[in-house]
Amino acid sequence: MQNSANQNIQINPFQWVTIYRAANSLEANIIKGLMQSENIACQIKGDMLQGAVGEIPYEQTQACLQVYAIKERHARQILVNYQQVKQSAPDWVCPNCNEHNGSAFEFCWSCETLRNDKSK
């Protein structure tokens, strides 16, 4: 008889696994778009609860990105690339309205002007 502690536990490949806790709903949706562009099915949990901060614990209001266990390795590689770009990309100022925009924005959040190389 084998010891049950030595047996490998089989994980359902189509079980949702949390791979990232986003700072806010916007960041969660940016990452969700990156996953979907690589044909990785994903879902965001908790993003609709952010308005309830203070009424319920903060941990329950975090936007958590989940993927199927079978795609976890690929999704984590995408996250590593995202975090490297996020750290190295500079913020930019809109040439049209002079609004400060974060590095993740390709369009000005204020006037929707497309980011260009001169604004970097």
C-alpha cells in the first residue's frame, strides 16, 4: 500500500486558477486583453465589488485574474513580459491636451489622442 502523501495530486486542467491580483479593474482588464490576444480564456473576479471597499474586506474587492490551470504556465509568461514592459516604459504627456498618461495607455485618457513617438 502506498502512502497517500507520496501520490501526485491530479489537478483538473479546466479548473480556474488565480494568477494575478490587479491594483484596480482597469489593470485587470488590460491584462485580460493580453491573455485573450494569445487565445487564453480568462475571467476577472471581484472587479464589481470595488465600490464596496469599507463595507467588506479589501481582499474581497481586489480584481483577480483567473485562467484555466492548463494555460497557467503560458499566462504567467505573458505576465512576466507585461511587468517588464510596465517597469521600463515611461509615462507620456499628450501632445494635444498636455494631460499626463500612464505608460499602459496608447490613447490619451482625457482627449483620446493617439500616443506618438514624440510624446514618450
